[in-house]
Amino acid sequence: MGGIGSGLHRTLEICFRKNFTGRPMANRSAAGHRVAVIGGDGIGPEVLAEALKAVAATGVKLATTSFDLGGARYLRDGEVLSDATLAELRRFDAILLGAVGTPGVPPGVIERGLLLKMRFELDLYVNLRPFSGIAPGQTKAHDFVVIRENTEGPYVGEGGVLRRGTPDEVATQGSVNTAKGVERCVRFAFDLARTRARKHLTLVHKTNVLTFAGDLWQRTFDRVAGEYKDVSTAYNHVDAACIYFVQDPHRYDVIVTDNLFGDILTDLGGAVSGGIGVASSANLNPTRSGPSMFEPVHGSAPDIAGKGIANPVAAVLSAAHMLEFLGEARAAQVLRAACVEPTTGSTVAVGDEIARRVRASI
Ligand code: IPM
Ligand code: MN
């Protein structure tokens, strides 16, 4: 086995240095924070078990409830995410998700019906993905966070098809950008930038081609920047940003971008930061009107499912985001520190080692 976690750079040090998301809820019941656990498909349940093991080692109590959702469930009885199940999920403090997706399910069924439904219906409008490490060919570590708008853009599913399968087929796919949706995301990014040492925020878009949406993003960004004089700003076209991610990632501190650009850029971010096996994410509703959702960036990897070789670090770091958001800053920091030194071995062995390190330092 090629060494799980060996791609994780020593410099892995994640954002959230301060709690910038408002006052965390301090309403933990005696039984612990109420967490809905969706192991999902493929390697999802395996990596999540290790994440929960690491959380347990911090001493933070969780009252977990498992939800059997994902591709396998859909193939079994057709449920993707019913409104009744969604209503149940709303009652939790947080949702922790492993990965979803199974071969044999048509594209979009689980993605739109489960993941995007949660993001949209729970109004998880910020997708936060931190990246740090030494990019291939670089000598210096980078450390930046991508704030991806998570409820709008091309993901809303606006569009349709006419005359499908004929030579006259027409397919359209719109991108929805609202003034409120863009502004709340941009504000979150400025607030985050303000808490970081460099206080530098870059807008990434394609304003030279997507002139309607790009204009709204740029104007909103410039207007809000006026209220954050302590934060320096920059703009990059998304294609140029792809080059910089590889050749000059040190230029970035915080990036704010739209839903689709953020999706693509964050896979690249993972690739230059120790691999997708260590890339974590938080889907946040910063207003705290409902639960936020925490998940690794990686998918269900059916090719390695059940082999015990999946890297649990992305899931552990996603759980760290969750703890941070629930107000358990110290436990979150200990989880992150436990992931810094690379570990090799099976999924369970890496999880055991992380839990051991957590217990040693808590
Ligand atoms: C991600 C994933 C999802 C997305 C898919 C599975 C719908 O790629 O979280 O980045 O496109 O947002
Ligand atoms: Mn993606």
C-alpha cells in the first residue's frame, strides 16, 4: 500500500484560527451536540468511523443518529432524501457526511437529490475549503482558503432540453446570481480574511466573458471592500487562477468565487495540497438557522471501498470544522494538529494513530 497520509504535508495548518462565524451555539445538551451522521456509500462509512473515533478521543460528547442515505439506499428502495427526512435533519446541530455515490445510479440523482438538496434547503451558502501544503515543484508552503458560493450559479438547475435526441436538440443551463446571494458570500469571505494574518482576499471569476454575472460579483466585491479597509483585495480570472494554483499558490490567502468555479478550483487545490485524501470542507449556514454540514471533498471511491486503504484524514479534518463551528475550538485544534505528521497504514491504523495523538495532547 502506498502509504496513507504520506501526501499530507507537515505544513498542513488549517484556517479557522479564530472563530469568525459568529458566536458558536453553546446549547450543547448533557448528551452532547446532536449530530446526524450520513456515512453514505463506498469509503464514506469507513472514513467517517475514524473521524468519529478521533472526535471521541477529544472528549467532546456527540449524540449521534445515523441516517442511511446515498446511492445504495436509493437502489434499495428509491429514497434519496424525502422531505420528511430533511425535516428530521433540520433538528440537529450539525450533519457529518462521509461520501455518497454508487455505480449504477444515473448521474445527478444523488448529487442533486441529496447533496445539493441539503445545501439548498438548509441554506448552506458558504462552502469553505482550506488548502495548505507544498505544491509539486514548489519549495515554500502555501496556506489559503477557498470560499465557494454554495447555493446559486449553474448549480440551481435552471434550463431545459428541447427535441432531445434529435439533430435539432437544444440544451440550456442557466447561472443564477442574486444580489443578496453574492453579497452574503462575499461578506463572509471578507470577515474571514480579516481574521487571518495576511488579510488578503482575491475574487476569482471570468468577468471578461461572463459579463452579466461577473459584473454583479465585481460590483458587489468592490462595494463591500469599502467597508473592509484593513483587507487588501485582488481579482483573477479563473483560468489564470488555475495557473497560479500550480505555479504561485503563495499569492493567495482567501479566495471567493462562484459555485462552479469553486467546485473546479477546489479539486485543483486538493491536488496541489497533498491530495484529495486530505481535503476537507464545511458547508455552512453562518446564520445558524439550521444545521451546517461537514464532508470530505473526496467522493465515495467505489474502487477502493471495503479494502481498508482509504485515507481518513479528510474526514477527520472535516469533523474538526464541525467541532469548531459547534464552539469546540480547542478540540478542533487538537484534531488538526494530530493530522499534521503523516501516518501510514490501513484506514483503521491511521485512525488509531490520530486518536492516540489526540488523547496524548488533549
Ligand atoms: C463537491 C462535489 C459536488 C459538487 C458534487 C458531488 C455534486 O463535486 O462537493 O465538490 O459539485 O459540488
Ligand atoms: Mn467537486
